[in-house]
Amino acid sequence: MSGINIYEFDALTTATPGSEGVDGLHTVPARVYEWLEGQCLRAAEEREAAWLRLTQRRGHRVIQVTSFVGVIRAPDGFQIEVLPKVGKAIGGGAVEARKLLIEMLCCLQAFRHVQTDSAMISAARMPVLEVFIAEFLRAVEHIVKRGLRSDYTSKQGNLFALRGKLLMAPHFRQNLCRADRFFAEYDEFSTDRPENRLLHAALRRVLMLSASHTNQKLARELGFVFADVPVSVQPRIDFQRVRLDRGMDYYTDALAWARLFLEEESPLTGTGHHRAPSLLFPMEAVFEAFVAKHLAKQLVRPLKLKAQARSHHLVRHLDQNWFRLKPDLLIRNADRDSLVLDTKWKLLNGLKANGTDKYGLSQGDFYQLQAYGQSYLDGNGDVVLIYPKTAAFDQPLPVFEFPKIKGLRLWVLPFCLSTRRIAIPGGASFAGAFTGASLPALSDVSGGLKLGN
């Protein structure tokens, strides 16, 4: 099974001499390109999240991946591993970018069961999908060592000896001339229960997905243990029937992985009717979860961090609230909102402060933060935009001021993905809210930039 590694916003094309790896351009087989092109058109028709888009490079039509990371798997098994673009900036190549992605995914609710240490070791030699499969197999192996749980299952059959309850109508219908048989309903203690059926089905699924001989070998060995357990033919129904009895906590991690592989739903992009073609995750949401988890640990008491606040609306019309305002992060002090933060997965350039580039900032984000500041802070306080730290953006930008809102200030701060800390200028009023935050010299960020028309 073949595949390639690329980064966010890289482009894919069919074989073009001399194009491989140049300007983020990668070659894929023609059949894979055709399938990807079909996925672009289908997503556009169904108005789904655009994880791919058609564009041009050097006068040739190409397909560009967007800010989704993970694994794209074509029907013929060709795999495209999409890694975070910041991996290019921090160095270390695909291995370090993959480790970073796994560490960030562990902050998502659906991936909190990942054993980070073992996953990091696997990431040095395996693509992301193989790391996921290895984690699933590790969880199933743990269950096998503890023992498969059995349960009483109600069954019916024409038996030579009476067990359970005799069912009179079918008994007389089938055994009128056979005195040696009893058609009965009885309970049988067996491993045939929804949890084991799902794990057996997931083992067969990963055996088809994996290209790693190590993973395939372990999947086959574990499959032998489940030989007497039927494979789940209706996973969605079996997941609804899952009942983790007392002492079955050790099933939790394996079932979480089984859901991922059997339903083929990306935890963030796929819900309900939507079946994601691959395991993809929007980096905006992944970065937000990563920042939220670590900032919450660094807050000084009694401050608390709230994710996805939604207590205010932009306008009121005909006695109804319209356009809910949902900042990514909100810091509260008792019952008072004290700081609004929004995460942005974008690479800034702290040296390009001219009128054209504006560091790479978006005017729309500033309008958004202004609305948050007026609604949550009554126009008096600090709002923050958080971006990943890179060599080109390793210091907070000078403070931004709103000419018409004298008490509101906007800060643009880098968050270090390796130290997991935010850099806060000493002149900021919220500098003491975080323990051990990086505090650049005040002279580095002095002098506010006025936001004009």
C-alpha cells in the first residue's frame, strides 16, 4: 500500500516532470487524482466543509488540501498523510510534525484515551493512521489479557434436552412426531455481546486498513481470540446497546477506537449522516483545544477558563436574539468576565508591519474581537488573538487600540507549541493571570498601533 506525506495547503497533481516537492506540489497517481477531483465536486454540491479545493499552479490544474490534517485514503488504498503546516516552520520534518499533531489531538475529547508516550514512539516510524491502529490494538490486547467479558444471551432452539422455558406453539409445530426434541428459549452465558462484536468487527477493519506488518500480525493474533464472537453487522445499533457493566472500564479505550474505525467519522468533521471519506481534523479546532487545555492549567486562582462561551448575541430583533457571539475562550473571575481570547491557526510574520501585509492579520478577526469586547467586557478591558509561535512570530505585537472605544485593547500573542505557554507582555493588565507565562520586556511591545479606517 503506497502513500505520501504532505502539509496543509500543499497541492496535488498528476505526474509532471520536475514538479515533485517544488512549492508544495506533490504527484499522485492519475486514478487517485480523479477520485480527489470527484470529492471536491461532491463537497461543493453538498456544501460540506471544503477539505480540498481545485486551483492552479504554474498554469496547471491542481487539488489543494486546506486546513484539515490527518489521513486521506483513496478507494484503492493510496494514503495521503496531511501534517500541520507549522511543522515546516519548527523543523524536524514529518516526524516532528506528526508527533506535534498527535500531542494536539490528545487534547480533543475523542482522543483523551491516547497513551501519549507509546503514540509518540510509534509516530517516529509510522504514519498517523498506523499510530491510531497501533493504539487500538494495544487497547484490545489489554482487554484480552484481562479477559473477554461474557453475558447471558437469550436464545431459542430445538434441543435434545429441555433447557429454560418450553415454547409450546413452535414445539408442537416442529416436534409433533419427535418426542426426543424440545423447542425452548434459554439463556446462554457467552462472549456474544455488543462490546465484543464491535471489537471483532474493528479488528477486521484495521486489518484491511493497515499496511504495517507489525500491526497486521497483532491484529490477526487478537482476531483468533474473538473467533467465537460474531462480527457486528450493524455497528450503529450495537454501539447503542453497549453496556459497560461494573468492572468493565478497561473496555472504554478500545471501544472509542472501534467507533472511529467502524463509523469512519472524523470526530470533528463527521456527525450524523455525514460519512467522512478519511480521518480528517480541522486544525482551527485542534489548535483551540490544545490552547484551552494548557491555558486552563496555568490560570491563577480563582480565575477559570470557559471554552465556547455563548451568553451574548450581536443584535436583538422583534424580541429575539440574533447572531450568537461565541469566543473560543473566556476567562472569568467569580461571576465576572475578565478576558476574551480567540485562537487562530495561521502563521504570522512579525516583521511585516507595512500597510499591505499587516503581519498577515485579518480585518474580519478584528471586527469579531471588537464585538466580543463590547458584549462580554462592556467595551472596557482586553481581548486577545492567539496564533502559533514561529521563528517569524515569536514576540507579542504592540497593543492595538480602538479609537472609538477608549477602554478596549486588543493583543496579538504567540503560543509556543513546544513549551505550551503563551507569551504575554509585561505591560498587559492580565499579565498576572497566568503562572509562569513568558513576559517579554515592556520595551518590546510599547507603543500602541491605532486602528483607523
